[in-house]
Amino acid sequence: MKQASRFRGILLYGIVILLLLWSFSAFSGARREGYVTYSQMVEYFEDEQVTQFTVGEDDVVTLTLADGSVRYHALASLELFHADLGDLIQTQREAGTLTYYEYQQKTELPQWALVVLPAVVSVVLVMIIWWMMAMRQQNAQGGGQGGMSRFGQARVVSGQERSTVTFADVAGADEEKAELQELVDFLRNPQKFTDLGARIPKGVLLVGPPGTGKTLLAKAVAGEAGVKFLSISGSDFVELYVGVGASRVRDLFDQAKKEAPCIVFIDEIDAVARQRGAGLGGGHDEREQTLNQLLVEMDGFAANEGVIVLAATNRQDILDPALLRPGRFDRQVYVGRPDMKGREEILKVHARKKPLAEDVDLKEIARETTGFTGADLENLMNEAALLAARKGQPFITLANIQESVIKVIAGPEKKSRAQIEEDRKITAYHEAGHAVVSHALPTQDPVHQITIVPRGQAAGMTINRPQEDRSHITRQRLVETLSTLLGGRCAEETALGFVCTGAVSDLQRATAIARDMVTKYGMSEKLGNVTFTTGHDEVFIGRSMAQAKPYSEETAALIDAEVKALLDSAYQRCREILTRDRDKLEVVARYLLEHETMDAEQFQKVYDGPGAPAGETQA
């Protein structure tokens, strides 16, 4: 349908262009082929080359020359033609050089016609263009009668035909599904709740990081309840024209009431529901009018029986408080990153239609993917399938999945990138420093892989595999994490005698952790159990700009001093470890320079036996 509509639009544009060209050619009357200038025409007469000529009704002179060729000229003034060539033409006619000439009688149009006719043609062309644009607008708004009036209607995506998702398709979110099961029960049997005087929540806000399955949960609720699913994005409400957003909100709820019971899902609601009065342009903009209408529709005088609003966002901190109160969004469901059990269930869902080799253990893959969201795991299995297909394998192997894990984390390998030997040496000692320091600290995760093959923007990387999911992090672990991050910079200084720019990302992460320890977690002995943050990590223009720091300049200087003290202490710890285990550092660095990649087994052999695992190559 879209291609047909596009073809009709191109056809209409073509017709308009042809009409313009026709109109131009009709009014100009200029003939391109054989056309000569006035001076050339005069030369033909003076040289006695003209044997015949006629002057047409359109003041075009047709010249027949002595050699039989024909020439044309459009006269600007017939009077000038007579004044310049009248006597010469009469002389040549008497001498027999000019054998024939004729002046055709001109049917002159009235003066008013000469003025009105071009204007009429222009108006007709403008009307054709306007009609074409109206038809395109009508098609874009859904066609049918009253298409232009549909501009203020909500662009709702109806999922009645395709809402086949159920809770069985949502893995790793058991608690979240239990929270939403009440909505399903109400939509199936509302009488059970109304008999007890219970009021079902009018709205449920799904909060969580991107990719955790908020939209999928909303579709599953509609699929389980067997009701219509109306979906719209928050950005669809916002338009350039004032009042359009509020009109679309009213239309959305009007449609929902007609389809009740149903579910209305607003994705990325933060696009339209930001705090009022926080914008730089004042408090009466189009976005705020849209939000006000949404507040009224959700909890106004009108009843919305059977209409449940689900919304999703990953920026709960910027939402207007009036939207979050009971009566609008009565319940907030946090959809977080899945734990190891949840990741295993998600992997099973995405592996249903994929042929896996016998060596694939999804539980082991779930253990290696700490911090992955549902979207990350889906992308992981897809990348593994693409890798297997690229290699011509009939099954997805464990090696394919493990390679895809690293690819999702750090990007694809760039083995073709040319590196000078000095850069390879710096990278080898840098990554060896990370590995040796983390191995020596009791709270750090075991080393899984070390590589100096460039990936993404990184020249190399050291991967530590978490053994378990953690909800709380101790001060000791954070302090030792600082040492692990600074281990690469310290190894460069210890082994090579200089430092370089390669540790910039490590320094940024270490500084951020140290500052959070002091300002957010209350882990500074000098400052005590005090937090100095507002709870908003990102700047929200119009709110954060107007806020002053909740502490004095003296406290700010003390914070900076405490952050520096933490980093200096962590760096000194690195120096002590690398000085003590200098031989281990050298062995790991030499192995990386030779083989580029070192796995956990090879790394462990460095500590279990004397010397490097020489002669053993990476599988």
C-alpha cells in the first residue's frame, strides 16, 4: 500500500510538471530548431538569400533561403520589422530576388484575456498541487472521509490481531509477572473484585533499564487477558502545532473506552510526562498541555471503567509527581536485570528454534553473562547463530556463543589493524597488570581471558568472570576494584618506566567509583555517613541548572581530597603487588606478545608452576 501511494504521488508530480512545461511552451511560442536572431535575419535579407517569407499570426517569420533551408524568428515588434526591412523587401520583390511573401492576418485576443489567461492557468496549477498534498495527508492519516480532520487523532497501533504474547514468552521476570497477574484476573473476571469493593489499579508504571522486557510484559498482559491492546509512543503526542498533543490524548482514551475492556500502553512516557515548569521555555508549552490532558484523562471526572493504562520508562526521576500519585499510576513495577536463573530461562526462550551443539550448556552461559539484559541475551544468541552460519556450521557451538559474549561486551575483533611493536608491548604489560593485580586481591572475580587483540576502541582487554550475582558491594570490594582498574597504569610504570594515554578509561572509571564512595555511599572516614548527591545522576535542564550544591566549598575541597586519597592508596597497593609478583607480570606479558590471547587455564598455570606455559598455544 505504501509503494502504491508513493507511486501515485510521483505520478501526480509528473503531471504537474508536464502541465507547467506545456503552459510555458504554449505562451512562449518559441521554436527551437532553426531559430535565428534578429540581426541574423536582417543579414539574410541584405545578402539577398531570402527567396520567400511568411509572417504568421504569432509574429513568427518563416524564411525560405536560396539553398532551400528554412529559418525562423519570433518578432518582438512587427512595426520595427517594417521600419527596418520594408523598403528592402519591396526593392527585392521588384527585382525578382524575393519571389513570394505573405502576412497572415492576426486574430488578436482582448487585452483582458492576455492578463487573465496566465493567472487562470496559475490558479489551476496551484489547485492541483493543493489537491495532491491533501490526498497525501489523507492517506497518511488513514484515508477515508474526513482525512484532513484526523490530524489531531492519536496514532494508535492496535495489537488485537498480533497480541499473541503470553507470560510463557516472558522469562526471567517471575515476580513482575506475579504483580501483573492481578490485572489479568480483573480483565477476565472484574465481578470478583467489584463484589469485594476493590478498585483495580488505573495505571501501572513499568520502570527499569532499557532492554529488560517492559514492552514485552505489557503485551503479555494483554495476551493473557485476551483483550485489545492499544499501543502508542510518548513521542507520538508531541507535535509542532499547539493543542495537537492534548487532542491526541483525548482521542486515545475515547478509542479505549469504545474498546473496553482493553489495555492502553504508552511506551517511553518520559517523552511527554516530564516535570512541569522545568523547561527553559517556560511552563506553558505544548508538552505541558499534553501532560495536563493526560492527568485529567487518567483521574478526572470522567470514568474509565475497563481501561487500564500501562506505561514504560527508564527515567522515572524526571516524571511529574502528579502522574505518579495513587489514582493515576497506582503501582510501580521495577523490571530489573535478570539474575543467573532468569538469564538461563531467557536463553532457553531464544534458543527454541536454534540448533545447539551438544557442548552448549546454557547454565554456564548464564553464569558468564552477568549484567546482561533480555535484549542483550537475544542479541547474543543471534550473533552466535550468525557466526555459526558464517563458518558454515550446522549447529551453534559453545565456542560460537563464548565468542559472541565477548563481541557483545567489547565489539568485534580487529585483527587486521596494524600495530607497531611498541604499542603491542605497552598493551601486553597493561593487560597483564590488570590480571596480576586482580588475581592477588581476594574480593575480585577470577580472570577469564586476557587479550591484546583490538576490539572496538580498546587496544586489549582483561575479562573477569563473576561467580555469582551481587546485590550489595562492600567497601573492601570497591577499594580493591580501584586497585584492579589502576593495575594497568601501574604495570606500565613498573615494567616499562613510563606511562601513556592508554589508561584513560580506567582512570575515569576509578575516579567515578571513588567519588561515589565519598559522596553517595558514605564510605569516607573524614566525612562520615553523609551523602552529598541529589539522587539525580544526569542533568535535567531547567531543574538541575537551578539547584545549588548541597554542601560548602570547604566540603567540596575535602571531597576532592578524599577521592584523591582513595586513588593514591589503591595505586600504592598495585605497586606493592606488582613489585612482589614481578616475575608473574613478565611471564604473562611475554605470553601475550607471543600468542595475543591467554585463557583462564593458561593464566592459572603461571601461578601453579614455575615459568611460562611455553609451547602451548591458545585453542
